[in-house]
Amino acid sequence: MSLIELKQVSKSYKGLVLFENTNLSVEEGKIYGLIGPNGSGKSVLFKMMCGFIFPDQGSVTVRGEELGKKNRFPQNFGVIIDRPGYLGNKTGFENLKYLAMIQDKISDEQIKETMMKVGLQPTAKQKVKNYSLGMKQKLALAQAIMEDQEVLLLDEPFNALDIDSVENIRELLLSLKKEGKTIVLTSHNQEDIDILSDHIFRVRNYALEQLK
């Protein structure tokens, strides 16, 4: 059974037709790369896959259950869509701590370990409002993975990262795949997609065309 499945999904967003009768099957433990020009609907696709918005027609199912108003947000999803909002006058650790308190699943030590994995110093006193774009991106990645989420939907996870950080995050994502995580990601850098993805899809003609 597919972990995530889109069946005959059609979606218009802000007056634009993005998808028509689109199908996608995401299997557990693999990395899926999505490519397509800006405005083609990749972010909207992610939002449908995690229940932030719903298709106009068709269905999105996660673990065999259709997402809807009564079953909105699937469990154990880590998500980067658009740019997350943070408390600018707090440190990176303090921001993640506030988020972790919602479910109270992880310890301070686990938060710190995750920050180090993505290349952030958990004891740094620097406020998030003074973070570079790359540091904010790392903070978003830490938030997406810190609770050992089973599924990661990562829209442009390499945005604003320097070369060394890109290498580190690629290795991190591959290690998460080895642990059995399922990852769907986008990137404007084809190399990221080629290195990481088991399957590659391109948004084209209001549908998903499989390239690999």
C-alpha cells in the first residue's frame, strides 16, 4: 500500500489551474524529487499532501485514510513549506523548544543534537532576527526532523545554504532514508535532485510526469 496517494486530483489556486486529474503514489522509505518552474504548483502539491489545503476534485490519502476536514493533518510529518515564522527575539534553541513543547515528545538534548546535525550551535546566544538566510533554513530543517518524523515534505530545503552545508544536508537526508524515512523534496538545483532521488517527477501540463 502506498504511504501517500493522489488519485485524479485537480486543483486551482488563486484563479490558476495547477493540476488536472493528477495521480501520484509515494512509497515508504524512498526519496522523491519534484521539479518544475516557479508557479507550477509544487508548494500547493505539498500543502495538499499534508492537509493544509484540499483538492477541488479527487482524493489524497495517507496510510490508506483520505485527508479531509475530519482527518486533516497526518501524523509524523515534518514539513518545510514557504518560510516558517519564528520568534525573532529568541535564540534558535528557544524557538525549537517552544515548538517541541506542543507535543512534548523530545528532550532538550534531542533538540540540541538535531541542531548540531544541521550545522547550528545550540548554545549560541544569537537571536533568530539576526540569523542569515542560511541559518534560518537550517533552523527550519531542524524543526522538520527533530521529532523523528516518518515523512518529510521539504520544499527547497537547500535554499540559501553554502556548499559545505549543502553537502552536509544531502548526507543527512540520505542517512534518514536509510533509517526508513520517506522524503519528498523540491530543488532548483538539478544536482540535488539527481543525487538524492529514487524517483523524479516533473510538473508539466497540469500533471506529474515521471522522469525516473
